[in-house]
Amino acid sequence: WYPSRVFVGDTFCYFAGMTFAVVAILGHFSKTLLLFFIPQIANFLYSCPQLFKMIPCPRHRMPSLDPKSGKIDMSYCEFTPDELPSLGRLIYKILKVTRMVKVVEHKDGTVKMNNL
């Protein structure tokens, strides 16, 4: 399994977005177009904690190659939950309890969590 066989690239996404926008504007389907943006809005809301610095976000959110399996693995950030602001700790706990992120706790109190 390789992402390029499953997910389309940026060029197709730009083309598809432009096509949706043109069809919606010319066909007066602006309310229907909003349905297509629901996944984008959900992705934005899911990424907000890192975008607004409530949870640490590494500079490069690039996936890494696992040499053992030859597959791509998620990117991770490491931090100490106690050093987060109060809103960040609350968001971290909610994400952990709902299992929306993969969390690995180390003995020294640091946490390794996949990027949002």
C-alpha cells in the first residue's frame, strides 16, 4: 500500500475544487456546494489545536518511511502534557479519551502523539 495509489495529488485537488466552484456558481447550487466543504471544515476543526499552538506542532508534518515494512508511517510530535496551557491539556485529554490520536506515554512523563 502506497499513498500515491490511493490518494490524489494537489493538482487534481485544485482542479476538482475549481470544477465544483464553477459548477456551483454557474448552476446556482451554492447551498449544495457547502455539502462538499463539510470534510474540509471538519479537517480544519480537527487541526485547530495545532494550528493555533494549543498543542505542539513540529515544523514539518511529513510522514516517515518505516524501513521494516517499507510503508509510510504517521508523523509524531513529542511533548510533556504538564507544559501545555490549560486549554491545550483539555484538548489533549479529549483527543486521548476519544482515541482520535495515537498516544504513546513514556516513563519520563513525555508523550508521543501523532500529528493532527
